[in-house]
Amino acid sequence: MGEGLVEHLFSLDQVGFGWLLVFHLVGLTVLTLGGGLLCRGAVGLAFRLELRPVVVGLTVVSLATSTPELFISFFGAASGNTGLVLGNIVGSNVANMGLILGLSALICPLVIRLRLIRRDVPLLVGVTVLFCVLSWNVLGRWEGGLLFGLGVLYVALVLRKSPADADEGLDLGIAEEVENGARISLNRSLLLILAGTVFLALGAEMLVGAASETAARLGVSDVLIGVTIVAVGTSLPELSASVSAAVMRQADLCAGNLVGSNLFNLLLIGGGVAVFFPIPVEPRLFAVEMPALLLFTVLLWPFFLTGRVVSRREGGLLLGLYVLFLVLSYLSQTEVLF
């Protein structure tokens, strides 16, 4: 991809390890800021186009909040760090189900909407299986095109079904974005979108560069850095929103947002990146990371069917499994196991 702006201004291979950590934190902060600006601008633009509030909440906000993962994946693939891309996608999905869902359930048992059981969770299970199958050896352009096409179809179905789902309401974070977006002018919306895109690009480039240099210095794979530092970092906004909602006893809708985020990550982000940059897949990913992704996804189904509540005990189990996943991923990627 050539030397990027951040690499031109800072020689990451010559800075101390402490400064690398600073670059990680700054990159994540700029990414989060950019995602927030883009989200607000996109919601404002959607209202100027006279889209219904429920459509804005179910599609525009959900897509906009996934932009940090999108930019990280595109910049990582463009710079040849394909391990970082898959590590980020798989790690973010596992973090959503293990860390965020588990922690939220520990704070307040999650009441699951019936629509999730009937449609979204079985769909997520099927999409996850398909993603793992298509990722065997290489996630090429046609595989990416198939995933991206399914993602577009899913968004279309959400738009079509949105009137029936309107009575289920929107969670606090989405409702706030929708309310604020209704008051933003067209010019301000476009300015926010532009500023958010610039911040996302700078943050993604900084984080990808720092993550690659960190992996090289520690002698570990890009996959491990993607699964841990990058995945958890890009999931921090969702973690903060979910924990806040759980504390306010509004956790019943958190699960729906996490399921939707996982679908977007696999279909639109994973598929979209592969269309432009075919992603070779390391066989070692199928030792721990891919099976863990399948396990966590399949576990959602029975958890959601046990009285339609994710209890504190189940939340603790998810959190414990997530810690185990991190340990096994580290041991696998450092070739201590498997």
C-alpha cells in the first residue's frame, strides 16, 4: 500500500515499546471518536432523507457503529496484515458474545426478545458456519461477494420487517442517537460524516501500524494481536453502552444489538474486505479461533431458549469461556499447543 501518513510522520520501528502502547491507545481513541462522529452524521442525513426512526435505529446506527472494525479490516488487508483482519473479525464477535454479553448478564439478567430467537440467532448460526467453511484456505473474491450479498439481503429484510419490529422499541443508545439526529442540519450532517471518516482513517492506520510492530517485536502472529488488543479495543464502545444499559436495567435489548453487530462483521465487513483484498487464512486459525467462534455462536441458541433470559450464571459461564479462549488462543498462536 506504500508508506502511510502515520508511518511517514512516525518511524514506529524506532520508537520505544512504551510509545507503541501510546500509539495503540491514541489509535483506539481516534477510531472511537471517528465512529461516533460518523454515526451522528449518518443518523442526521438519514432523517434529512425522511427515513423512519425505527429504520434509522435498526440499520444506520448499527452499521455506523461497526465502522471502526471496517476501517481496521480494510487498512489491515491493504497493508498485507491479513492475520490482523481475521483476528479482528473473529475476536470482535467472540468478545461480543463472551465478554460483553457475559458481563452484561452478570450485572442484570438479559430478557431476550422473541424475534431474536425466531430469526436473528438461527441466522447468525448459519452465517457463522458459512463463514468458517468459506474461510478454509482462502477467503477469496467470490466467497467475499457471496457474504457481502447476503449482508445486503439481510439489511433489506430488516428494512422490510421493521414496521413489525417497531413495537419492540430501540435501546437507550440507539434511541439517543435517533433523537439527536433528528435535530442535525444537512450541512452539519455532511461535515460530521467527513470528519468521522478522516478520524477513522487516521485511527485505523495508526492502530494497524502499532499492532503490526507490536506483533513483530513480541514474536507473535498478527492474528493474536487482532484477537486480543485490536478486537477488545474496537469492542469498547459496545462494551460501555451495554454495561451502562445493564446498570440502568435496560439490558433486555443489548443482545439484539450484539447479534446484529456480529452479522455485520461477518457479512458486510468480512465479505466486503475479501472482495477487494482476498484473504489467505492460516490453518492454525482452525485450531482455536474458528471453533471458538462456532461454539460461542451455537451457545447463544440454548441460552436464549432457557426461559428467554440469559441469567447471571450463564453470563458468568460466557465470561469464563472468553478468558479460556484468550488463553488457548495465545498458546496456539505462540505454538505452545497444537
